[in-house]
Amino acid sequence: MQPIQITFKKRPRLKKPILVEGLPGVGLVGRLAAEQLVNELDAQPFAVMRSCYFPPQVIVDDRGEISMFENTFYYWKNKKGKNDLIILMGDHQGLSADSHYEVSEAAVKLAYKYNTKMLYTLGGFGTGRMTKKPRIFGAVTDQKLKKQLEKQGVLFKGGPTFIVGAAGLMLGIGKEYGMKGACLMGETHGAYADPNSAEHVLKVLTNLIKIKISYAGLEKMAKEIDKEFEKIKKAQEKQNKELLRGKELSTMDRMAYFR
Amino acid sequence: MQPIQITFKKRPRLKKPILVEGLPGVGLVGRLAAEQLVNELDAQPFAVMRSCYFPPQVIVDDRGEISMFENTFYYWKNKKGKNDLIILMGDHQGLSADSHYEVSEAAVKLAYKYNTKMLYTLGGFGTGRMTKKPRIFGAVTDQKLKKQLEKQGVLFKGGPTFIVGAAGLMLGIGKEYGMKGACLMGETHGAYADPNSAEHVLKVLTNLIKIKISYAGLEKMAKEIDKEFEKIKKAQEKQNKELLRGKELSTMDRMAYFR
Amino acid sequence: MQPIQITFKKRPRLKKPILVEGLPGVGLVGRLAAEQLVNELDAQPFAVMRSCYFPPQVIVDDRGEISMFENTFYYWKNKKGKNDLIILMGDHQGLSADSHYEVSEAAVKLAYKYNTKMLYTLGGFGTGRMTKKPRIFGAVTDQKLKKQLEKQGVLFKGGPTFIVGAAGLMLGIGKEYGMKGACLMGETHGAYADPNSAEHVLKVLTNLIKIKISYAGLEKMAKEIDKEFEKIKKAQEKQNKELLRGKELSTMDRMAYFR
Amino acid sequence: MQPIQITFKKRPRLKKPILVEGLPGVGLVGRLAAEQLVNELDAQPFAVMRSCYFPPQVIVDDRGEISMFENTFYYWKNKKGKNDLIILMGDHQGLSADSHYEVSEAAVKLAYKYNTKMLYTLGGFGTGRMTKKPRIFGAVTDQKLKKQLEKQGVLFKGGPTFIVGAAGLMLGIGKEYGMKGACLMGETHGAYADPNSAEHVLKVLTNLIKIKISYAGLEKMAKEIDKEFEKIKKAQEKQNKELLRGKELSTMDRMAYFR
């Protein structure tokens, strides 16, 4: 078995495609943004990546049907613009440290064969705080790109000093393959899926690549999550009161509580 | 050394064999079921898998004789039915995450060479509860199989959303090799070997592949384990009473107790 | 770089050599026994194994000179007997699980090329107790060997059910290369180097291979260690008294104490 | 992707170059010393090492530009002396145990092709204590070197018995490639970057290779760090007083405090 297998279902002809990466990461921001993009553009899957670097398990859907962990490449033909899109969306990045490099390089290589010159990686920047108006932080391979991003409100101060995983490595490896690239990171708590942050990231991306789509899917998801948090918040307040009432906790309980 | 070595002792001719997997996993359910099947059918070993992915140790039996960790392929010629059987039973699945993929693919490949079109993987679904009447949950590669399993009482709601290890991966990889497959998972506590759950899984399997065998071995083992649990239960009740009597425990003791 | 490199310094001609393995393991029993054997027989080094599977560090000796981790193969020409010896003694077995298999196979292969038909692996069996008269436990590839070992007082009841590392794997892999083999395990505490246990193991081994050597080196080392233990014991008794005197300890202290 | 890639930007002709290694390690001593050396000599980069063994992330600089983890080889032409220099400075050594061997061997191989006969590795020796006058400890491949080092005040008693990582392995591997080598280790606390220790190491090195440079950069950095420590010390003293005042701490707090 090859450690990474890419199987092509179609061989589309693409016009100077831009690569957009949205694999699962902090707050699922990149993945949620890419998913919305794929759905709204009705982008078509054309290649599937499987790997022994993904978790050693299969997913069971609600009909009881299994599927392996996989990352999928979608394409979208941009009839009005200069650049078609390749969107990488999927289930996982890689378990071991070195597999991150291999997964990222495999994706960049595929785009390279399609003559990709530009790539955007999407992700979250975890701050441990919740916010309704997440800032968008950027990182680039090239100073010229920075100006374009700044026009869209992207910040270059106060963001991360490292970008872990595909969102970072695909830029670095892309550069070696002659691609320019930018990472867009939506501020997010980090411990929860954050469709609101994804929406803000996606708005910047669509402005940059000059397409218009609806964000309704992410907005709906954000509202549902807000409701869940309200419930949890009330439950926690109740629990806190009980704690203050002096109920003694064993060390084990306390440890569980702090986790 | 090849990471996975399969050594053939015989090269049996098999008639459209169905592959049955029963490697050690949750509650040892799959392994116990496969063992009973091998014993009852008097299935014959024909190939042995060894691997550096297994634990770096040898097993010492009660005569002081050592043996390496290995998984064995057994065959059974089904004189009355359409399909012979290949049964994979053994000592281990793989230690590292990626080795699970490799062990699973090696097993599927062997079956593929024998023209296998169908595979069953057997496992446990850990719930943390003990039950005398374990439910059997299923997962399939194909909706048509689902109906056949439902006729045998297999459930497709309330089961796992992921299947870890060979029981899941062999279905996913088998699909890529053109095989249909189903996983049968017996409800089990998860922390103990569960021959009773194995028996229930095996009953479904034998109905599906239309063979009749005795389950006496598993029933006997279940009774022995029940007796052990009675003893442990009594010992724990005694210990709990002492705790309630106010004996102070250090944090270390408590941690050991909760483990 | 090859993961395992074996460099030959000499190419001795050996007469049906028996392989003796003494790599570091539980209580350093095997290593200490092999070292004594090498010293007493004045066995000569002829091949050196280096590997990226060993710890990523070098050893600095008391003259400030560095050396890499390595395992050395020694030979000894047995003028009076039928079998020469190959003794494998060294610094490490392997860090990762799968490297244990590779290190063990590399050693067996070397012996195989010298037409080795028999191998002894030496190790410790950790019981958590200290004893002046350690029992010697055995494990074999072959029931005939068992009788020979039993004549030397080797026990086959009450020992380990698994043998971890080279002492076990070399027997298992050796068997695949057509070698018979036995493991001799000296009872030992497990947390300390145990030259006394090594001496008892070595006495059994030398009886089996019919050679006579002095054990003075191990006896001396055992006495030195005994003296150290007396000191530690007194220090601990003092500490225990302080504890009983009611000095309160924080959880952190207690944890450190139990480690 | 090759696990380790070395890309040449130039192919300088070098005169019997000495290799100096300064990768990040204990107290960043080696890295800081090498950085100062590169800056003062205006050594030029000529080759870059990238590897999937480095952390799976990219670095974002203060202009928002990303770069991959990399180790760089610099050269310096020594017009007055017999030996040019190759200086290896960079971001990382390797994450996994075996990658340390591979990174070290790749670096030694590059120097070997330039006909290097001598190498110095620079590092820190962590003692858990802070000192203004760090001792310099040495380790060598060769007793003759020891005398040269001792003339520079380098100590060979009381230092480490193991040297972990590139500073040790490059000596060991270098020896196999026919190189002599010495490791210079500056005494350091271990938990903090230590430019003062780096300065002392660098003074010994420059004496040994007979060049003169300024150490102003390291001196300035050391002063800045001293100021930071003063602040931290005052904050800690305040905290300790509060503790002594009897404020009760939960186990969790205490654990956090001791970390």
C-alpha cells in the first residue's frame, strides 16, 4: 500500500486554477468554510486521497454504511472569471508529525500538475475566547499579497507566530513549487466548531477571488450552536452554585471538573 | 524483513470463499466468536501472518514453549453450501495507527486472490454496561446487505459512529477490492472478555452464512466468567463498606481505586 | 543511512557456533552475564551493530571520549568442545516497538550465516522482590531442550507468560531460521542492576555449554551493590521515622515518594 | 518527498573546511553561539536542509511572511588561516529519535564532500543552576584534541556522560567518516536561552580555530535577559510571601505551581 493514494474519478480541464484548502483544524473553521464553498458553487469531486496516515477507523453514517477517512478534491469552472477553483476538503490532515508534510505535499503536487499558481489555506486562530465578530488574521508567502489581504480587513499583527498543519505547510511547500499563497485564519475559541468564524473567513476569500455566494448554511449552523451553548451555560451555572454551596469534591472530581 | 510476512502452509482450492475476521478487539468478542467457529467447523490453518507491527515479545505457553505473535488464516470447505470460508483469527491487529491499515490490507489482499466477494468482520461495541442479552449492531458497505442483517435482528440505530481497527478498515479496504462486507458488533461492557456477546454475534453470522454449529464452548466460558464476577463483586462490596466506615484514603489510593 | 548497520572488523572461521545474547534488559541480568562471559573467555569482537533505532545520543567515557551506542558480536574458539561461541553484548535493544524485531532479526541473520543451530538468550524476570538465591526460569523453542534445562534446575512454572524484547524475539525469529533456542531468566527485583542474578544465570549457561569460568567479577559487583543498598536502606528508615512522626506531606511530595 | 532535502544555492570552493554545528538545544547555547559567529564573520548561506522530521508547521515572521523550518549551511573563507568554515545553524534537530541520526548524518555527509577533517559541535550542559561564569565542558573523538581543549580551560570532569542530539551524534557519525571532532558545552540552567554561556563557548571556539570576532551581540542579549529575570524574581518573591501567609491551595493549584 502506498502511504498516500490519490484516485482520480474525473480528469477535468481547468483554467489556471486557484487551490483552496479547507481540512479540519482549529475550530473546524477551514473545513466549514470549504464545505460551504463546495455546496454553494456545486463544485464537483474529481479526486480522492486516502492514506494510512489517517486514523485507523471507518466512519459509519446514519444509514449504517461505512466509509473510509478521505480528503476530496473538488473543481469548479469559473465561467465569468480567469481562474477555476480546486477545493480540497476532507476528514483529516495526518496523525503523525511527518505525515502532515506528506499529506500537504501530495495536495500541492496535484495542484501543481494543474498549473496552479496561487493557493489559499483556510483555518482558525484559537484564542480561548468567544466572539461574534471574529478578526481575520493572515500570513503570506509574498509581501504583495499582504496588501491585497489588508484591503479586505485581514490583520497581520496579533496573529499566530506558527501555523501548524496543512494550512501552514501547504504554503511553504507551495512556495517551493513556485506558487504564491495566503492563509486566512478566523479568530475562534478553539474548543468548538465555529461556523460564524468560518463565514467571516469565507467572505474574505470570496472577495479576494471575486465570486459571490450565499452564507446561509453557516449562519444557520451558527444559530443552532448558539442555542446549544445557552443550554450548556445554564447547566454550568447550576453546577457552579452547587460547588459554592460547599459540596466537598475529591481530588479526582476536581481534576475531572478542570479538564 | 518485510513489515508483514504471510507464510503459506497449504494452498487450498476454495469455492467463492467468504472471509470472516475475528482479531482481538473490544471485549475480545470478534476473536472469541471466530475461535468458536474455527473449533466447531474444524477449520484448517493454511497461512500465517507475522509482523514487526505486533508487540515486540513472544508468548510463553504453559509448557514453557515460546511462539511469536501471529494471525492465522483458516479455511473450511462447505460441502452443502455455495461458499467456502476463510477465517482470520489471531493475536493482534497492529500497534501503530498506520499498521492497522497495513495489516487489514494484507488480509484483504489474501482473500482477494482467492476470489472473495464477501466479508464479515466481527467485533464488540463497548457500552460500559453488562448485559445478558446483548444487542447486535451492524454496519455495511452496501444497503442491500442491511436488509439481510435486519432480518436477523441486527440493529442500525444506536451503534457506533466509528469502527476502529481491522473490523472497520477491512470493510473499507475490501470495498476498494470489489468486496461487499458487513460488520457485526456485539454489545459488551468493553473492559472484560465477553463470550456471551461473542455467542450472540456468532448466531447471527451462522444464520447469515447458513451453517449450524454448537455454541457450547462459549456458553461454558461465559459461565466461568460469571462466577469470577460474583467473587469480585463480593470483594468490592466488602471494600466499599470499609470505605464508608470512614477509613481515610490518600490521593494515591483513591486514584488507584478509580482506575 | 541503513537503519541497522553491521560492520565487520574480522571474518573469523567458526565451528558450529552457539549464539549467546546478552543485551540490556530487566535488571541488566543478561548484559552482566554476557559481559562476564566475554571477559572470562577473552572473547574477541568481530562485528559491530549501529542503528538509528538506538537512543539519539553518544556516550562520554571518563576520559571525555565519545562513542556511539552499539552492540558488539564477540567470538570465542572452543578448543576442547564441539561448538564455538558468538556472544552478542551491547548498549541497547531498540527504542520503538518494531525496531526490536529488526535488531533481533539482524542478529539472528548474522549467526545464521555462521551456520548457528542453537542460541541462548539471557535475561531477568522482574518480581519486585530482592533475593539472594534467585530462581532461574526458562523458555524454549523445543520440548527436548526443556529436559536439558530442567536438569540444571531451570524452572518452567511460575515464570513469565511473555518475554519482551530480544531475549524473546531472537528465539522466535531464530526458530524461523531453523535454530533451536532457550531463554534463561534470572529472578530479579527489576529496578536495580543485579550481578548476583546474572551469576546464577551464567552458571546454568556454562553448565549447558560445558565450559568452566570464574564468576569473581560478578561476585565483586554484587558485594558493592549490597553495600550501596545498606546505605540506602538506612537512609530510608530514617526518612520513614520522620514520616511517622507526623510531618505532613503535600500530595506532590507523596507522589514523589511513591514513585 | 525525500525525508531530508538539501538544496544548494551556491557551490563554493572551500579550503579544508572545519564544520561548526550550532542547532537548537539545551539553553539554545549552540544555536546562539553559531548565530553570533555567522553574523560576525558575515558567513554566507549556501545550502538549506528541509525535512518532514521537523515540526509540521511554518514560522510566521513579524511581516506576516511564512517560512518553513530549515537548517542552513553557511561558509566563510578564512583568508589568513588554513581552514575555511562551514557553519550549520538552524531551526530544529529532528522530532523523532531516529530522525536525529538522519539529520546528523546528512550534515556530516555534506561536510565530508567538502573534504572536512575536523568538526566542532556546540551545546549547553544543563545544571539547573544559574551562573555568570559558566564552565565549559568538552568531549572528543580523540585524546590529542583533549589536550588542545584543556589549554583553553575546557573541563573533562564533572560534565555529561551522554550527549543527546546532533552535538553528540555528529561527532560519532563524523568519526565513521574519518573526521576528528570535539563538542564544547557551556554550563547553563537549561530552562532558559543563555547568551552568556554561548559567549563563553564561542570564545573557546574562536581561540581554537584562531579567529577574532566581537561578542557584543551576545553580551547585549544577556543583559536584556538579566533584566527580564529581575522582574520575574520580584514577581515570584511576592507570590511566595502570599503562600507563606497561609493561603490554602488546592492540589490543582499546587500542581500548577510546581510545574
